[in-house]
Amino acid sequence: MFRISRRLDYGVQLMVALAAEEENRPIPTAALAEKLEIPLPFLHQIAHTLMQSGLIKASPGPRGGLRLSQPAETISLMRISETLEGPICLNPCLECGEECPRQTTCTAMPIWDHLQDLIVKYLDSVHLDALLAQPESAKKIFDITEMADKLKLN
């Protein structure tokens, strides 16, 4: 089953909420947890991982909280995904460094390889600033067919 983990889903929601802070002021984690309906301990785990990768910063103190460490337009969904979940790998035979003994005879591997490539390129092309766009323009941004044409993957 293809499934986005709750960790990744919450991580993207957190990053979008931080990107929405126009002056990049720190937002208290308790306020983020309440607004996003994420359990505070889970938000802390996700934030810790995002901090270790350099995507966000934490400011201590009563006026502290979380904020982006770089502009929203430079942070792709792919980077967030890899930070929280590791490399995208739809099938074990596509893992880097491992050769599948059925590689030359497998009829499914080219399909999974192509699908994985589409997902990676798509996630790499969508940045946090695009997620802040108005709903009308967001529909256009996230049209997968248009994106595939743009990436010349059809």
C-alpha cells in the first residue's frame, strides 16, 4: 500500500505553518501543536529531526519557538520527505547499491522505477512557498498532468 506517514504529513503541515509567518518570527511549539492538532511530544520529535537537518531553528525563552532557517522558496517537499522518512524507495529492487537478481527479466521494475522517478521529480519541484498560494493557483501548481508535461515525463 502506498501511504504517506503521519510523521511526514505532520512535518509538511508544520513547515507550511512556519512558512506562513511572513516575518519569520518564532512560533511557540504549544501554539503550533494546538493550531495543527498535532500531539506536542510528536511535534517535538518532528521538529528535532527538521532542526538537525538545518531546515528550522529553535529559539529558547518565553518569546521563543520554531522558525524556518532558510527561505520557503528554497525548501522542497522532497527535502522535507527525505529528512523525515529517508530516500523514497517504492520497491526494494530500486534501492541504491543493491542489484536485483531478476533485473534483466523483471517486467514490473521499469514501471516502479518510472513511478519513483515521477514522485521524486514532482516532490523536488514543489516548494513551501507554492503551498502558501491562493487556492485557485494551487490547483494549477498541483496538476500532476501539467507537472509531468513540464518535467517531460509523459
